[in-house]
Amino acid sequence: MFSLLSLLPAFVASGALASQQVIETNFFDQVNFTTLFAPSSFVDHKSGAATAWDTKTWGLTSYARTEPLRCFGNDGGALYDVAVIGAPFDTTTSYRPGARFGPNGIRQGSRRLSVESMNVPMKTRISDHLRVVDCGDIPMVYTDNKVALRQLDIANAALVSRESLRSSAQLASGLKSLAKDGKFHPRVLTLGGDHTIALPLLRGVAAIYGPVSVIHFDSHLDSRRPKSPPDSPWNPDEEMPVSHGSYFWYAYQEGLLASDNRNIHVGIRNQLYDQPLLDQDAEIGFQIAFAEDIVDVGYKGIVDRIREVVGDNPVYITFDIDVIDPAFAPATGTPEIGGFTTREIKKILHGLSGLKIVGADIVEVAPAYDFQAENTQIVAANVGWEFLTLMAQTPLTV
Ligand SMILES: [Mn+2]
């Protein structure tokens, strides 16, 4: 193996001319950077060979060491099965802002994860089933929420409307897709961002699969109907803007949610102004599993309830990090005590194996409030890895 050390005597002997010689000698031709820089963790698990110095190993912090691609630019023609995107948006938060830094916080928290590692209890290696890439963050303006959400709308629609890497092979093997057009499409895992981003994300999947059953992990309902004039400061002719507490009301108005109350909030435990808010939540199509329920029915009871509600429907999972107890995940905009532990949430997520998950997001991670140990970011990153595992286990077939 060629070693950098073997170059040293030549440099020393040539004294003052050393720097010039380095330029004259074609350094890049002489050194095998693949061997030199590939640590053991980048050795291909099947062949045992060191992987090339490529997008997996070049050192940028992508989500769970997925390949960073310029999905809307020079790598626009690349094919993949899952696109990870960041949505750096937090201008509709009601309390503590900061989730615009969530995407890179979650990537930072994911540095010990890899889609090429085995999820042991799930007996699944994500990369055996899916090519997952990190498309980076979607540009979202900070001066106009409507325009910012439109930017995400367009980017998400562009990704989910493509054909996935494995589509042709799956169709050739006789599998029938869940999508309305009969093709297999990439799934998107979005790193938020405040929770309002779920509205454009739901629009994207509903356009491909029709209305979806939502599994909403959160301590809050997020389905509040905005107060209209004269009970609000808005003028009668002004549009009522969507917020991270009302996007489900808009999603229902747009017909994105499954009918017959086949959507479920999991982990609810916030204060509510009055009973009509709960009634209205049921009217737009949700059932509720409260956080406290886990004490009485255990994680299995929660899992059974979720599976009973969503059945065989296409499922979208939207995950507010505040569903986890602030002891484990304090860095979020609206913390509520009495949440799930990280071990409980893993057992609940493992229980969702086999559901047809068309897309997922993790939102409301605000790294500025995290401990130095990056607790919240590590929790969020691991939740995303479980989502990818669930996606890897179950293709989107009829
Ligand atoms: Mn919440």
C-alpha cells in the first residue's frame, strides 16, 4: 500500500524546493485516497472492500450518512427510493421559535447512525431495500409564510411525483403500486421545521395516493379552527394564515385526510381551552390516544389502537418531537410534561411494522434549547431511522 510517509524523504532531501516538487509530482495520481481515508466503517459489508471516496464518505454531515445529492440541480437525474429533505421554517410558531435550525440539528444528531447498519430488533438493514439520499434543505423565505410554504409545496411535489429507483423492477416482478398512476414513487422523509410544514407535505402525498390516514405523534392537537373576524384581529377580507396549531384544519378543508375518523393523534396531553375544540377535532376526522393511556394499556395497547384506526390505508406519519417527554427531548417550542420515554416510542414505532407509510416528517426540533449533549437531536435522528426501517420493510403495494 502506498503511504504518505514514503513521500517524506524526497521532500526533506529536496529542501527549499519541496513545495515546488509537490506541485510537479502529481500527488493525486500517486496516493490511493480510497485506501488512505476509508475508515473501517466504510468497508462494504458484503464484499469486504473499502468503498470509494464518494458521496458516502466525503465527510459532509448528511442524515445518517446518506448520500448527499443536489436533487434539484446537477444530480436531478439520479434515481432513489427515499429523499431526505430539510424544511428550515419556524415563522408560524406560537411560543419558542428556533425549529428553522432543526434540519441540521437532526443531521448532527444522526452522525452515529447509518442506513447501512442493521436495525437489530427489526431485523432490517435499510440500504438492502431502499436507496436513501439527502437532498439538503429546501430554500424557504423568512419574510412571507405563504411563499415559503409554496416553495416546500413545489419541491415536495417534484420529488414524490418522480419514479423511484426500484419502480421498474417492482413493476416487472408483478407488484401493483398503491399510487393512483400505478407507478412506484420516492418517499420523502422531512426534517422540520415547525409543524405547519406538514400541510404542504400532506398535499404532496395526497396528490399521489389520495387521502391518507395520518398518525400524528404530538402532545397537541394542531387542529384548531382559526378564529374569524370579528373575534380575531384580522379584517374580514384578509386571508386567515395557517399556523403550527391549525394546519390539520386546513388539511381537512383540502380533503387530504382519510374519512371516517381513520386518523389518530398519539401522545396528546396539552391543556385545552374548552370541550368544543375536542369535538371539532373529531369532526375533521381524528381519534385520540392520550399519553397517559400508556400507563393503563401499555405500548401494545397504543399500537393496537393505532393499527385499528388506520387499517390498510396509506399512512403518513407526522412526528412532533414534543410527544417525547422533555426529560429526553427538551429542545422544542412547546414542551409538555408527561410524555413518552424514548424506549416507549421505539416499541410503539416497531409495532407499526407492515403499515404502508407513504411519507414521514419529524418537526419542532429547536436545537438552541438542547443540552450540550444534543439529546433532542439524537432522539429525533433515531426516530427518523425507525421511520426509514418501517419504509424498508414494506413496499407501497396494493
Ligand atoms: Mn406539539
